[in-house]
Amino acid sequence: MQLGINLGYWGAGMDADNLAVAKEADRLGYAVCWAAEAYGSDAATVLTWVAAQTERIDVGSAIFQIPARQPAMTAMTAATLDSLSGGRFRLGLGVSGPQVSEGWYGVKFDKPLARTREYVEIVRKAMSRERLSYEGQHWTLPLPGGPGKPLKLTVHPEREYIPLYIAAIGPKNLEQTGEIADGALLIFPSAEHLEETAIQYLRAGREKAGKTLEGFDVVPTLPLALGEDKDVTTLADTFRPYTALYVGGMGSRKQNFYNQLARRMGFEAAATEIQDKYLAGDKEGAAAAIPHDLIDKTTLLGSVDRIADRMKEYAAAGVTTLTLAPAGFTLEERLAALRAGTEALERAGLA
């Protein structure tokens, strides 16, 4: 099992620290550094900045938002980043959510699975440097009856094939991801529930494509907080606002993928209470309603030995790249958490 890091969103006041974390991860031998985007910093610029100041670590978009870019532009960006980084780019895609898609980008959040499938097909075709023509429900290239003609990407990526990942949570999206992608980006993953909440659907998608999970990259992101085992409850409490935001407030009452995931992990009553309080404006109450077990199952907390034991569980559950979000109030604390990740991987016998 390999390790990655996720820098999250740029522009939150920790930009210099994030670059230091990425450079230390590069030195420690982490496999990939992911950057996110929502409606603030864009991932492409951040990844270019990181790639220019690192040597070995891959850089990956987690995610490029599908409603934000035409598929041909995503192919151009991927090819450019792969060329500039010397073949170190990984393309992660996702549909975002209805609030961002419709509120920020002005793109209807309808038929997300069909849109994703067409988007991936166009991106792959463009990156292969074929002349681009496509007839689908959501995209037609070139536009009929006009001056457009099939064009070919002029940039030569460093590699002939750039790995493509999809951020997926729901069963249908997970199955399609297994069918059409090279890896899956997961969030709030519990090793105990990973088979029933994700792996079985990815496996079904791979089978639909005539493939197995061999070579498919299963990539969950977990926050990591280093400390003594006796302080695990206190460490977990630092992630209450983060968990409350996603389970309680990310999306609408009817369309919150993270809330639905918590329910599938057996936290139905808590998921309802968290969402009710968050949407009513009681964010502190929502955070307080989160069961400790939900946080502990979806983060890495405590000593290096405890984290190593959890890493074994994730590896056994089918994880191939474990992405860490090292937590800390200072840069030194985040760097210590980063180093603890590699030490734990070695102690677990997974390095």
C-alpha cells in the first residue's frame, strides 16, 4: 500500500505550510500529492506550483470539477501538467454537488452519471490525440451545421496514458467508476465497512468492463492526528466541525452524499440529528451529535502503533493508496504527522 497526501483547498492562510508539507512528503517518498477545488482556489494552478518545487511525488487533482470545465479543456490541462511535471500527473474528476454546480457554475445537476461517462470518453479521446468528434446526449463535437471541425490535441503528454480517477460515494457512481476509471477517490472511508460501502460496487463495475480489481487504485482520504492513545477522544473532537459540515451541511437535505454514506455505515439516527441541527443553524449542536465512533472509524488517530494497526485494516480491506490529510495547529505538528504516516506504514509491514 502506498501513501499520498491531500492538501485540501489552497488560500486558507496555510499556503506556505502546504508547500512545505508537499516538499516533505516528496522527500519521505509519498506517492502522490492531491489538491482540491470547490469555489475558491483551483486545483490546476496549485498542482503546477507544487510540481515545480518537488522532484518525485505525483501531483493529482482531487478533484477537477466536471461542471467547471469543458472536457476538451480538461484534456488540455491534463496533458500540459503531465508534460510540465515530467509524467507525474494524475487526473481526478468529480461532478461536485448540486449547490456548487448550479450555484457557482450555472450548470444543471442532472443525470450526473451519464454526464460523467460522456465526459470521461471525450477526455480520453482527446488525450489520446485522436481527432475529436463525439455524439452524445450532453456533448456533440464538432457542433453540427457550423464551421467547427474535428481537431487534434497539439500538446504531447509525457506519457501515452494518464491515469484517470473519479471521486465516488454512491453505489451507482462507484460501479460506473469501476467500469470506466483507473481509480476511485473515496472520502469518509471506514475500513470495517469498506467492502459493503464501496469495494463491492467497484468490483461489479470492473466485472462489467471484463476486468478485475487488479491494478485498480482504491484511494481513500483520511485525516491523521498524532498523539497519545489516551487522548484519542480529544483528537477526535478536533474533527467534529469537519464531519458536521459534510454529514450535516454539504448539499441539500434530500441530496447529501456524505449523510447517505453515514447511514450506510449504520449511523442512521445520528445522521438525521446531525443534518437537522446543521441545517437549522446549530452547527455546534450538529458537531456534538456526532458519535465518537463515526469519527474514529473515518480518521487515523493516536500513536504510531495505533495508526499502523489501522493501516493494516485498510490494506486488508482493499485500499491501495492511503491518502493522509495530516492535521496540526502548527507546521511542525503537521510535518510530525506526515512523518508518523511513513513510520506507521513501515511498522505495519506495508512499505
